[in-house]
Amino acid sequence: MNAVTRVVVVDDHPMVAEGIEAILESYDDIEVVATLCDGQQMIDRLDELSPDVILMDLNMPGLGGLSATEMILERRPDTRILVLSMHDTPEYVSTALSHGARGYVLKDVPTDEIKQAIDAVMAGQRYLCTGAEGALTPVEGAREQLTNREQTVLLQLAQGKSNKEVAQALDISVRTVETHRKNIKRKLGISSTAGLTRYALEHGVLQGTGVKM
């Protein structure tokens, strides 16, 4: 008989977490030891719960999935983390894997695919669901890095400021802000302002960082 895999589901939407729990509890070789609503709860209970696999949402209030993944793997490097997400863009997939996730599963996959993903990472494999596989086509590491100035502009934009407000804060022209914004979107492969804000949140740009003037 196979050993039982201890799983924790971390998602700030209770219906999602409970739905996944119900699916996984139907398998004899899986035990869902907890459903939690943010990354900090997972960090706080990591040693107590001692999970083999964590199904981790990316976008959560407080400590998000990427930061939590890094912190968990620093403390318990053998933990297998599967990212659960609604986003199938290359930026999300490659960033999750670069932070140490063993796999990436979209929330709308068939229920049995979550079980397949858990089995795969428990066997030491990486798992990308069908919708996420194509996201890794670009050469990893080929993305251009943001300049210091672009990082500063990104911080301002992520705080919800308009181009005009950013221009005033940084004492540059609106046209220059627009150019920076266009370059940031191109380099990160993000098309929307909301996407820039999500990127800033998930990469800690807004955490403990003063606005550079």
C-alpha cells in the first residue's frame, strides 16, 4: 500500500479550497491535513502540519504565494509546492517555477489532473498542466531586466498613480513616463496596468519600499 501523502491547500477563496479538499479526500493515498487562506498561515503552521505537498494560490491578501514558497523552501526544502492559479501567461508560470514551485496547475483543470500533479511531484517530477505547458516556450532568463529607473516608475504605477502623478513625483515629463511604462510592459510581457500591479505585489516591489524621488 502506498504511503499517504499529506497535503495542505492554501487559497483565500474557501469554496475553492473546500472543493479541492473534497476531491482529494476521495483518494485513499491522500490526506488533506489543512485548508488555509494565506501564505502567512502556512508559514506559521509549517512545522506542525509537516505537509508533503502544498497546493498554493498565487494571489492572496497578506503574504502571497511566491513569497510564501520561498520562505517555506528555506525552512523545509523537501516540500513540494504546486501553484494553483487562474493565470496561464508565461510570466506567471516561469516566475512560479523560478521561486521553487515543482508544478503549475490551472484552477479550471479536470479534477483528476490535480491528483496527477500531486503524484508527479511526489515522484520527483515537474508538472505543468496542459494550459501552462506552452507558457515556457521563451528561453528562460532571456527577459530583459528592468533598469533602476523603470523599477522606480513601476513602484509608482503599482501604487495606483496616473502617468501625470508619476511625472510630478519623479520630476520627469509625462511622455517619459509613458515611454518607461511601455518598456516595462514589453520587458515583463505584461499588457495591462492591472498586470503590472499584480507583478509588483507578487515580487515584493510594494513591500517595505520607499518611493524613490
